[in-house]
Amino acid sequence: VFTIVFIIIALSRPQEQSVSQDSLKRKGIDIMIAMDISSSMLAEDFQLNGKRVNRADVAKKVLQGFVEDRPGDRIGLVAFAGRAYIAAPLTLDHDFLISNLNRLEAGSESIEDGTAIGSAISAGLNRLRDLDSESRVIILMTDGQNNSGTVNPLTAAEAAELLGVKVYTIGVGTIGMAPMPYTDVFNRKRYRNVEVNIDEETLKKIAKRTGGKYFRADSSRKLREIYNDIDELEKTDVEIERYFNYDELFHYFVVAGLFLLLLELILANSVWLKLP
């Protein structure tokens, strides 16, 4: 009886799903994020989890969440202070991007201080200009005024307009006085108020000229909301094709059925033959 049962199961071709594979087809957006790492980004006028934190740390944390929420987009990173440089090329390897983001240090002695907004936009454009993508975007985040570099910000905006690249600009931090940390002679952390000003007029002109939008972020919550807004404005179309591999299991039941049949024949001609 069991032999017949196993043979019937084998004929039904039982299968087991062994591997599923997703193939992602993207009509993606290429995004260059330009982050200000000048010394003024060390001003601690933001709160995070009830603690006073500087602008750069909040910016990095919010940016990481934004990157993680856009797995189908190529994202690159421009860091700028007195000059601009590519901190990470456009990539789908977002772990690599985030590791480079976390290595950035605002106000580092190894970088020239200042705020080169025009150069930051130009550096992003150089990475985006020859790409055949559905949408190309620069997100520029700064807390100051253009005072360095060789490229005028509005000239860079004109180039972005010609290339069809949208620039979203974000003014970070309070305007006026902000607490800046320093270490006194006894190696204790102290604060002094320094004057900081955001050139909102120029940032608005850049965004308007390129079809982007200007945002103001004077708190951690507001900065997160801004990136959520940009996330909604710049949607990516992603198609996922799923493939499944199946392993055939019928041969196990064939073997089991044949084994029982063979066992029955052996027993019928040995043990069971001797029984009364």
C-alpha cells in the first residue's frame, strides 16, 4: 500500500522553492548631494534626542536616512568648504556612500575654510552632465554665504539650467548668533556666540532658476521634513521582476516506493514465507 502511495506522490511531481531572485529595473534619479563642511557647521544650534549637537552631525544623520530610503537611485556626495571635492562618486553602493559620509569632518584643519557654493554646484554638474537618466538633481546644503571658489553661484545655476539639472537648496541653522564650541586652556568645552548668516536670496535664486526649491532648516525635525519633501518631489519608478527556482522532489518518493517494494519481495521470500 505504501509503495502505491509513494508512486502516486512521485507522479504528482512535488517541488520545493529553493531560491528566489529579484531583478530590479530602475528608471532612476541621479542625485549629487553637496554638503557644507566649513567650520561654521560646528555651531551647536540643533537638538537631537534632547542633546545639543552641531549642524554637521545632524546633517549626516538625516542624509543617511534619505540615502537608505532611495535604494534604486545612484547617489553621490560633494563636500565643500573653501573648495569642493568629490567625497563619493555616483553609486548604487549606498553602504560605501554612507561610510564616506560618516568620515567627513566639518572644520577640519586639513581643508581650506570658507564656503564655495558655486564650486560645489559645478562639481556636482561635472558628475551629472553626461548621464542619460530620467532625472538629475543636486541637493545643496549650506549654512553660509559664498565667499570662496572661482565659480559664481548664479553662473553655476545657469549651467545647471542649461543641462536640465534641478538644484534644491537648503539653508541650515539659525540666522544671527549661534553657539560655537571651543576648548579652553584647561581642556574644558566652552561656548561662544558667533555671527552666522545664510545668503537666502542667492539660494532662492539658484533653486528658482533650475526648477528646484529652497528650504530653511533651523531644527533637526525641520531638516528631516525637508528631505521627506524632496523624497516626495523626486520619485523613482522601479520595476521588480521576481524569479523562482524549484527543486524536483519526486525521485525521493520513487526511491522510497522502490525500497518498500524490494523489502516486501525480500520478506515475502524469507521471513513471511516461514511463518505459518
